[in-house]
Amino acid sequence: MQNVHPTAIVAPAAIIAPDAFIGPYCVVDSNVVIGAGTRLVSHISVSGNTTIGKNCTIYPFSSLGHPPQDLKFKGEASKLVIGDNNVIREQVTMNPGTEGGGLLTSVGNNCLFMVGAHVAHDCRVGNRVIMANNATLGGHVEVGDFAIIGGLAAVHQFVRIGIHAIIGGMSGVEHDVIPFGSVMGERANLAGLNLVGLKRGGFDRDTIHALRNAYKMLFEQEEGTLVERAGKTREHYSAFPEVMQILSFVDDKGSRSLCVPKTCARQDTPQAA
């Protein structure tokens, strides 16, 4: 193939788009699919049942599709599917799914994974997500669109990160993070809304004002349980889809409890099964 460097090793059964580029010392295994315009810069290993979309750029020493770091994995035919227009910087690792997670790890479109980021087995990462240097997702983590995960942050397995949420650098996230939420800390607590992200995202003043008031009703009032406060919030702000996204996220009750401010009693939140 014209766009494969002579030092690269590409299995004959691999499906490589004609205009994709496979750089020096890359290794691409048999069940790999690489889309149009994607560039593997150099020294990259792509293995397993891995599909990489169009116009991605992958930098040296990234490892994609190798077996998950899960002792329950027995070699089942799981997949890693990466979307279009993603930038994957040096030493990023992404693992395929397992039988316990639907046999799929998926990454959306237009994401940025900085140096050393890790996406574990069975994660579902949305569109336009940013993971800064050495940010880590445990297994089965769900990350919504436009979320930002700061450098050296670690997200516990099965945690859900809502859309437009931001995780501060060096945070340990053990609990679900509401859409538009901002969390930080060694054992992260909810610290408010991602106001900078909301403004950058073009949300109007009325929407931001409604989100701030809804946040106060949910997490800063002392009367009633979280469920009761959510009901009152729904009555007041049903006209705002963004507030409804937060309430739907709370109602879904993932396997982890909800990340709340330090001043909000955790026993008031949905608990892990």
C-alpha cells in the first residue's frame, strides 16, 4: 500500500482506507478497520476487533484494542470502536469491552485524548470529550458529550459523567456527576456548575440562570430529601430542557451514588446497588 511505511507491519486481512497513513514501526493486526484520512504517526499498536473512523490522528506509542485489564476477561470477541475526527496523543491506551459490559468500548467523534489518557473496558465516551494528560477512566464509565476530564483525574468504574460536566485535575471521582456539573478534590465533591463551559457552549443567560437556580434547589436547600427537591425543581423549571437533563440523570440512578457538595448529606442521594 502506498501510504504504509516500509517499517510498518500490517496484517493482510486488516481493512485500511486507501488514503489512510500508517507511519513507521506501526503494527496493525488482522481484525482492524481504519477509516479514510486517518493517520497513525509512528510506533502505534492497534490490535483486536478495533475500528477507527475517519480523519483521526494517532500519535506515537498509543496502544489501542489490546486485551482489557480485567481478570474476568477470557478472550471473548469484544470490540473497540473509535469514531471520526479524534486526536489521540502519545501513550494513550484504549481497551475493548468484556462480556460483562456488552462486549463494546466506544468513543464518539471530535474528541481529544491527551498524553497518557486511558479508556478502560466497556466505557462509553461521547462526542467532543476532552481527557487531559494521564486522565483515567475505570471500566464501564459513561462520559457524556462535551465533558472535560482534567489531568491526572481518575474516574471509578461504573461512574456516569453527564454532558458538559468538568472534572478538576487530580480529582478522584467515585460518584456520578450531574450534567453541567463541576467536581474537584482528592475524593471529589460537586463544586457547582461548569459555568465557563456553559458560556463557551453558547447557552443563553436565561438557561444559565435556570440551571443555577435549579442547582441551588437541588443541592443547597436543607429541606426535604433530594427526591422531594427534584420534584419541586421539575415543577419550577420544566420549560428548560437542560434542567430536565439533570433531573433525568438523577432519576436514572446508576450503580454508583450521586456526587454532591460537601454540605449535602450523601445518605440523601441514590445509592449503589
